[in-house]
Amino acid sequence: MSTRDRFVTPIDLSGMQEIFCDVAIFGSGIAGLTVACELPSSLNVVVFSKGLYSDGSTPYAQGGIAAAVGELDDPAFHAEDTLIAAVGTADPMAVAVLTTEAPSAIKFLIDHGVHFDSENGTLALSLEGGHSRPRIVHAGGDATGAELSRALFVDANTRGVQTINDAFLVDLLLDLSGAVAGAVVLIGGQPNLVRFSQAVLASGGAGQLFSSTTSPSTCTGDGMAAAYRAGAELADLEFVQFHPTVLMSVNDPRPLISEALRGEGAVLRDSKGERVMEGLHTLADLAPRDIVAREVLKRMHDQGVDHLFLDARSIASTMNRHFPTISASLVTQGIDPSRDLIPISPASHYSIGGVRTTVNGETSIGGLYAVGEVASVGIHGANRLASNSLLEGVVFGRRIAQRIADQPRSPTNTLEPQLFQRPSNDPITVNRDEMRQAMDRDAGVVRSRESLQRLLSYLKPIARKSAVLDQASIETMNMVLLDQLMVQGALARNESRGAHFRADFDQLSDLWQVRHLYHRGTDGSLELAKSDELKSEGIVAT
């Protein structure tokens, strides 16, 4: 079906500066750079970065990357922990791929220049929430993401991969067969037409939909929104992971306090000084994130306070050495962990849902791949296990590179433009802070039909407005679109599962042990569907 049948007004491509490449990668975090480093040198590869490569989520990652590389560990144990955290909605095959290929992913990173921490000549391993064994490989203590970004960026440059900064993805363009063949990208604010044979979305998540978040300002869900407008299938958007221990701060994003501190012995305390998780879960302070986040929020509500505390006094002597990034954040806030309790509360941390893919990164649109937080391959289910996100980017990024190398595509000269704007004299304007606070309040850790319907009523008049060819305008439109999709998905899922907790449906339901699929209908309206088949390989690309 021609894209002109789906939309009202196409983008005018005439007069745009054109860029040609074999493979366009949108995103310069660990997922995108892994693909770039693994693709054959014979291909002309261009990485389009919304800001600088250091502006995305990867450099913020503290805890590390999970892999069963310890003597007493095994990928089967890692898979079991992942499936338990996922609360029955993960794809077992995708989880098996992730955990089985994790050790080789660590070797890949070492071979590409990553310097991991070691003890007595072997990789140092830490413990995080939901893991039954220490298996978190880290670098610089709590600076793992920054080290991964550094090493892969250097390696990609060495391989001749071109990176274009300040490049904002507006929309994807399809050819007459319905396969992706181009994109409109603002580079330095100016529209460019990018033509390619294959494209990889590695543009990160949508944490900025919420006011309290650990996600940087670049995470406005642009890749998800562009894919949805182009007709790609999305999945599980209602699942948003809230990290339970984020420093109380006016910063945006708020500084993360890694659960690796709890792995070393730090504990959560309430306003009365009492242990929060003791006796509530077999893993206590290292229970899965959704469970800890809800208990922290409940205790805050019961005690009428806006934060609880992390007590790290017992590990203060090793803080500077093991957690230099966190220690520096605390110093700037005037907090001395050797004597002070650390004020924390939950905040949005990770978009579990995204563009639905196979285990080889293929989407429902031919020639289009997705990997990392923008994607939904089915490994996280209803609640991501700690430190599986960096691993996901490497494992499935390598698979995408192999699939592109094995299945080259010929470029096309005929493009069917998509729509990012409707004819209107009423351009989209909204107080983003107000909108993000509304998401915190009504679609946060705990939701209800009442709160979600209130939020939907707030969003509907904003969504009727249109965007102009300007980054801030299109970002806002993307955020409103994803807000609506997320809220409608949360309204439809009448149960509580993992990161999705409905106060009015506070139990698991066997009817919802499924993935939730989001489609754009031919008239532009949202079509929601349950997928009884959890296998990601069920997708057939056009």
C-alpha cells in the first residue's frame, strides 16, 4: 500500500541537500556503535547522532553489563533470572540468545578496546537486583557506560565510519514496495534528504516523557515515533521501568544511585530510619526494580514524605574507589555518605517497549532494523533485569551487522514521503514541564483508570495541533504521540504486571500473559492487539 493512502500531506523533499550511504545508523550509543564497528569495511556507513556521541544514555550507565562469565555462573542461570524479572511476558528464545551470547559480547568489547575492572587478573564481578549471582562486569567502578562509549567511538572512527553530529531524525521514507529507503534529517537545523539501502534505529528511549527521569534530554522517543508513523509495529509501550534509587535533585536528568551500592551492602531506610525491604522479599534490598520502586513509593505515601533514604555508611570506605561517579554527584549535593543518609525516590529510567523486532533486529518494515532501548525484541518482558540493557545493545547490534552483511539491499531512487505535519494554522505548543509532570502524576509507578483517562483528556487537544519543520516542535509532537500510545496501552492492560501497576487491577491476569502490539491504522488511528505468540521471530518484514 502506498504511504500516500495513509497520510494527508507528504513532506516536500524538493531542494533538500542529499546524503547517500549504504547503511544509515540513527544513534551513537552502545547499540549503534556496535553495529558500526561490526559492519564490513566495504560498506559506506554513516552514524547520525542527535547531539554528540556522549550526549545519549550510554555514558550515564553506571552498574555495568551482565554476563555469566564467573566460574560458578552459567548462561542458563542468567536466563532464569531474566525470565523471573520479566514476569511471564518475555520471549524465551530471545532471552536464550541474549544470555548465551553474553560472554562473547564481553570478549567483543575487550577486543574493541574496553578496559574492564579486574581483580587478581580476572574480571571483577558485582551483584545487582534480581541477579542470583555476581555477574555484573564493570569499568571505572561506576563509569562503565562512559568507557564503552569511548572505546567504541574510537574504534568506529578508526574503521572509517563517518559520524554526523547535531543530526535529528524527522521521519523515515519508504519506497513504492513499502521498504525503508530514506529519511529526512535536520543537520544543524537544516533539512537533509538521506538516501540509503538499509537503516538501523539505535536512537534510545523516551525517558524525557516524564519529569523525574535519569534519561538525558536527547531521549524524546524520536526513533519510536518515526517508526510508528512509517507503519512499523511497536510493542509493550505501557511498560516503563522506574528505578527505585534516584538522588533527590533539581537536576534534569536526576543522578542515578546504582543498585550496585545495595549489592555491596547499602540498605534502604524510611523517614523513621527503619529498613524498607527487610522481610518483604527474599532478596530484600536487591529485589527486582519494580517491587522496590513500588514499596519505596508506598512508604513515602504512608509517611507523607517526598523521599526515603539509602544508607551507604557501611560501605563508605570503598565509595570513592568503587563508585567515583556517584561519589562526585553526592559531593556536589553536600552529602557525605560516611555520615549522611542519601535522599532518594523513584524516577523513570528505561523504556521497556519500543519498535518490535526479531532476534536479528528486523522490524516489520523491510530494510529497517532497530536495536537497544528504541527496540522491543522481547527480552525484558514486563520488567528489565538490571544491566541487561548494555548487553542487549551489543548482542543484537552484532546480529544486525551480520544480517545486513548477509542480506545486502539495492538502493532505490523512488521515495514515498511520510507525514510529520498536518495542514493547520495552529502549531503545537505546550508547556513541556507541565506535560512531563502530568505523566509522572498519572502514568507513573502506580496508575489507575481514573488517572490514565484524566491524562488522555489532557493530551487529546494538544495532539490535534501540528508540528513545523523544527527540532523542538517535532520533539514535542513525538512526545505527545508516545504519551498517548503509552496511556492507551496502559488503559487497555487491565492487570498489574512488572513495571505496569494498576491500582484498580492490582493482580496478575492470565488473560494478559501476552505482548501488547501497537499498529497505526490506515486512517491514522491506533490499533492495539494482543499477541498470544511471545516468539519475536513471528514478524515477517515486507
